[in-house]
Amino acid sequence: MESITPTITDNELEKVQKKYGDMKGELIFVTMVKGSNKLGISLAGNKDRTKMSAFVCGMHPKGMAAKDGSIKIGDELLEVNGVVVYGRCHLNASAMIKSLSGTAYKILLLRREGAIEEMAVKPLSQFPSELDEEATEDKYCHYRGMHTVTVRKGAQGLGIMIIEGKHVEVGQGIFISDIQEHSPAKQAGLNVGDMILAANDADLVGADYDTAASLLKQADGLLTLIVATPTKPTLGCIYEEEKKCPEIIEKSLEKSKTTKTCEKKKDKSPTVPPKPTSLPPKPPTSINHVPRPLSTHPVQHTDAPVPSSAVLSESNCAESSPTSSLPSQEEPLPDPRKCEIKAGRETTLEITKEKMGLGLSIVGGSDTPLSTVIIHEVYPDGAAALDGRLRPGDQILEVNGEDLRDALHEHAIAVLRQTSSVVQMLVYREEGQTQEDDAFDTLDVELHKKPGKGLGLSIVGRKNGPGIFISEVVKGGIAEADGRLIQGDQIIEVNGQDLKTASQEHAAAVLKTTMGRIHMKIGRLKAGSRRSTSCLTTTPKNQENIDSPAELKTISLERGSTGLGFSVIGGHGSPHGDLPIYVKNVFDDGAAAKDGQLNPGDQIVCVNDTSLEGLTHEEAVGVLKKVTGKVVLQVLT
């Protein structure tokens, strides 16, 4: 692979080659000093909906990028100012770039043949005459009833539910399927059936549900929406299972293993079903073609109730499945709020989150060797731990009626993040699994480590109890080439040294100093006999805390006589490998604690105009100690 490397250090080049060296194409570094003009690039996603990409699909002639000439149509963004956008949605990448502070853009691109054919849209050829904020509306002027609505999010969010759908007149997009009375959205004049074209300048035409939900949820304060009002019929027809409505048709977002049949309604004018006021207990079957609620504020405070099977009345719908059946009328349904999980059977649970997060981390998904979604850890401060029934190794089959049996890892995380205050889960526990240790299979892996080379692994300790787990398999490393280790694996032994109760520091030292033949005993959560038979096509994703969606935010602190009031960990060449700079502790009564936005585990990307990318721990501490007065932090949280 060739690289164009203006203003890049050997250390930065080595890191980039390590991360992206196996990609086909040309790595390009572009640095542009910010001026009065804007960057002026338009981004597009990948036409393959299973892949997340951020391609440059257009450059405004008056923008910085067009005048500089280094960026080309079809280039794929990998990083901007040290923030990784590779593998992210183009809408999130666009919002992130707009939020960056500092005096320059430092962009890492991948240029390769055929990239233009992978873009979801054709290269843009027409642009507004002026490069200004109002130009966004110009490209939507052909939509019927296009107008701009400004909404201020309240403590309970926007108060809307959205659905991904297709309208014969305006095409694929995001539509409002329900609005709560007296909500900010209602007061702003939004209506059921409106199509959301853009939110805060982020284009939502053709976007999928997860992208739109994430964007709207993360937006704070005043939200500017560009909406259109397509011609009717009413949005109620979107719920018709047989998709008879000629205007709006709901897109099936996930494959379902069950077969659903719906009798045709006698009323030829379908209407929007009433919004359920609560989530009633239901048996372990589900109706999946329903709109999903949009949480527009932190996950633990979801404003809209989750639609249940009440959306399609029982008199009109029947469901058949070769693997599940409804209990007989004589057999009472177990109370999902109290029933125990019985091994070898699907169990429906109901957990009330109240004001806390669910407190789970997961591994697996149809795109991983585990195939199914499995609980990796139950955090002690979450609702699941307080409930006391779930434990590592339990398989999550459904969440609030959404089928996760064939879900990708990232989609499962998105579903769990967007749950309401009451969560219904259909879970399965393997027979013979009476304690946590029974949830793990043991396997032996032997790797050969060469002098001066690492294994290509990142590890992390467990939040709740002992154990060392693989948090990342680094691209281009020995472990990735071997192909047997995956994120979420527990390292039990290394060359006979027991690491079951070891600290993260001790485990890192053992792995770093051991050379030659390395024999590792690995614990892996069992996928079980009920796992999906989906074909594995992508690299498994790492486990994530589903209550902590990553977002870039700006925090301003006033440095006092006692400093900023927090400590950091990590850095290039740290005992745990080359890591970003993370917040370790936030001290009481310090500037950070008084501000209340910075938390342990947050990644500090930038301090004022200084990027912390590639800095050692000592260098990062030096940067933080030198700043005075008002300090602006760019943080991934």
C-alpha cells in the first residue's frame, strides 16, 4: 500500500499502517487549516446496507476541500482529527466533523478503484450558489409540503415515534408514526405521516431507522428539522401485514423466524392504531412489524412506551411457529416480572429500569462465530443485577417484541440502548448451566510471537468481579491472522500461568514479556445448541456497554488553583498497549466534578487546539498541566 504522508510523524505512520495496512488502496493524509470558509464536502453511505461507510460524494466549488484539491470524489473517510469514522454511518461522521473545534482538519482517507460504484448515491453535480447554512433546504425543495420546524427538546424528549418506510411519491425515508399529546413535537406543529428529510443539517433521505434514531436521540437543545408532508392515505396502512396499501409500505427491518398471517380488515380505510399506555405481559411470541419507539434522551429515561402486540389486534392476527406455541387456556401465564429462568426453555422476563440503565454488556450476533446474542456481563449497578435473574451466558432472543435471533451485533446493541423504562426480554438458558462457569467452553490456542512484535490484542478487566477479557483483536496482528481469538474471550492461562484472578496490569505484563511459543487457555461463552445457523461474513464486533452510546461532545472547564479536577490513564506505549487517553478519576469539588459532564472512561480527543492522538501518557499530562483559564475538551463519551 502506498501512502501520501504530508506533515505526519513516523510514529503516526506506523500506527496507521498497523490499523489500516491490510486495506486495498492508497492511504492519504490531508491537512487543511480552517478559515472563514467551510470544508464543503458531502458524504454518502455504502449501497450495501450491511456496511457502514463515509464516502465523499460531492465538493462545493466554493468550499475548502475543492480549492485545496487533495480530496477526490469516492475517497472514504477513515479518521478526522484523531476520531475514527471508519465503520460509522456517514450521517454520524458528518455530525462529528461539524462539531470539531480546533484550527485545522487532519483527515485520513482511503482511495481505491471502484469506490464510486460502492457509494449509495451518484456523485453530486449541482450545488447551491452560496456555501451557507440555508443552502440545506435547496435540495429538498421538490418535496411536497417541505418546511422547516424548530423544536426544543424537553426533559422527556421530543415525544415522537418514527418508522422506516417507503412512500410511492417520495421514496424511502423516515416517517413520524405517532406523536404524544402536549409534547414539544406536537406543539411545534409536526404531524403523523410527516417525512423527516433532515435534522440539524444531517440528511435523512434514504436513512435507516437505527441511523435516524441515533441522530435524533443524541441531538441536544434546539433541533431544526426539515420535513415534508406527502399526500395521504394515512400512515395507519403501514401496519398492514399484507402490504396492500399502495402509498406507504413498511420495510421489514429484520428477518423473523416465525410465520405471521393477518386477516384483512373489513374497514377499507385503515387508521393509526391507538398508542398503548403500558406494556402488558405477553407470551414468548411476538409481532415484529410494528414501529419502534424513539428515545430522544439518555437510554435510562425513554419517553415513549414500546408498542406491543396491541398494535395489531388479536382478532385480526394469528401467528404460527414451528418452535413455539401458546399455553392452553387452563395453563396460567407465568408472571414475567417474577418468573425464574428455567434451563432448556424460552423465558419471558420483564425488568423495570426506572432511572437506571439495564446494566448489561453483550457479545455475539449473527455476524460473529457465536451466531447468537449472549450476555457477557451483568453490571452490579444496573437494573438487571437488581432484578437478579439474568447472568452471563444467557441468550437474548427478543427485546420488546424485536427478534434478535438473526441480528447483527451492532443492531442488537442499538435495540437494547433504545429500550423504555419497562423492558420485556425473551431469553434462553442452556440446560445444565447451573452457574456462571457452566456458560463457558474452554479451548486451547497456540500463537508464535516474534521479537519486537505484539500479539495484536487489547485486554480489559471485568467491571464486576475477576477475569481478563479480549476487548479488541487488532487488524494486521498475529491474533487476527490466526483467526481463532475473538472479542469477549476470557484469557484463563498463558503458558501455565493462571490469570483467572489476575489484575489487568499483571495480565498485560505477562502477555507483553512472553516470547516465542505462547499457549493460551481461553474461555468462550457457549453459543449453545439453539444458536443461529447464519453464515459468518464479517469480523466480530467487540463487546460494549449497551448503556453508554459513544458520542463526541465539547466540554468547557475553567481551570482553578486546584487544576481541572481529574486524572487520566492510557497513552501511546502504555503497559496495556497503544491506547487513547481516558479519564481515570473525577475528583470531588474539582472543576470537572462541578461541571458534571466528564465521567471516568471518557476518551479525551483534543485539549483546546491540541490533539492527544498518539501522545504518551506523560505527554498528555504535560498538555493538560500547561493549559490555563478556559479549557475546551473534545471528548468521546
